[in-house]
Amino acid sequence: MEQAQIEEAIKLHAIRTENLSPTDLLKYIDKAFGNSAVLTSSLGPEDQFITFLIAQFGLKIPIVTLDTGRLFPESYELQASTETRFNIKIEAFYPNQEEVETYVNTHGINAFYNSVELRKQCCFIRKVQPLKRALKNKRVWITGIRANQNDSRENLSRWEYDESNELLKVHPLLHLTDDELDAEIKSKNIPVNPLHKKGYASIGCAPCTRAIEENEHPRAGRWWWESDNKECGLHTKA
């Protein structure tokens, strides 16, 4: 798409969906794009809520997850129970075996602790590359991003264009508050990772995630040994 076409598409969808609830926005995406849209789920509360809505209303939007090979056992158990509970399939995308082997055999099993560069290389192999395969031939990428998750996400728009993957990107829950999300999760009895009750606010790979203290930022438990720029590369603008 040309830049002018991209801007026009974003503007059009933003206007049409400006006042829609997350549920109605997902219905709009389903009607306009169907299975050429995709939800990438990290199995966090936001993604679990969106998954619930997709299942509840029988939407055609496929759901995928990135299995890095280093996830918590609780995350695998949650994926299995979610599939059973909602009678859906969450398609898993895995890293390239040869690239993982080369990385580990060259740098070490936990080399990501040694430098930001090695950590980002690990994320690229285990997450970014599988994501590109998951998004191949898709037109819309649905995420569970919320504005208060990270300082760099505060000024995001619901609709944007992802240049790296060359598709539209939409955040149905962008302006949902913590209290609103918690209320939805509880009222609908949506399954979430039990690690959240143990202080794990944002859950990724097991070696790269820790519980946070009472007054810490929700993302403080991710790559806690790094001081800033704590993103994995999936959301380059977020």
C-alpha cells in the first residue's frame, strides 16, 4: 500500500470505530476482514479477554501464540485450559530449531543475561521471527496492548500501521483501565495465569520474568536486569 492509501485506511477505520466498545470493534474487524485478521495472544489478561469475546460471538478471527520454548509451565496449562473452556484452537508458532541451537551452542543457554544485544538476539529468534510467520498474508494484527502498560504506549492510537510487518494494527483495549479489565475478567470468569496472584504482572519467558514489588511498574518484572528500553521487538512502536 502507498503511504496515502495507508493513511486513508487508518483514518477511515478510526472514524468508523471511534465510539465502539471492544466487543463491537472486534465484530467490525470480523465483518470487514474475517480470517485475514489475527489475534496474537501472550495469554495475558488482555489477550484472554479478547479471546473470550472472539469465542463468545463466534468470530472468524484466528488466534495464535508464540511458543518460545522457555515459557512457564503455568502458561502452557493456561493455553490448554483456555482451548478446552472456549472450544477453540490457539495455533502455536515456534522458533527455528537450527537458529536456537546455534545461539545456545555459541553463546550459552542463558546468554541473554550477558548483554542487551544478546537478549534482543534471543527475542528476535524466539519471538520476532515466529511472529512474522504468524502474520504472513494477514491484513490486520489485533493486540492486547493498553495505554497504561508502558510509557511509550500512552500516545498510541487504536489503529496504526505496522511498517515492519506491512499490515494494519489495532488495539481494541487500548483505553481500558486496570479496574475495567479486572471487572470484565471476574464477571465473566475468564481464566488467567495463576502467577498473576503471586506478583507476576507481565508474564513472558520464565528466565526473563520475575514478580514485582508493590509500587513497581507492571513491566518492571520483564528483563529486570536491564535499565531501560525493555521491549522484545514485537511492538517496535509500542
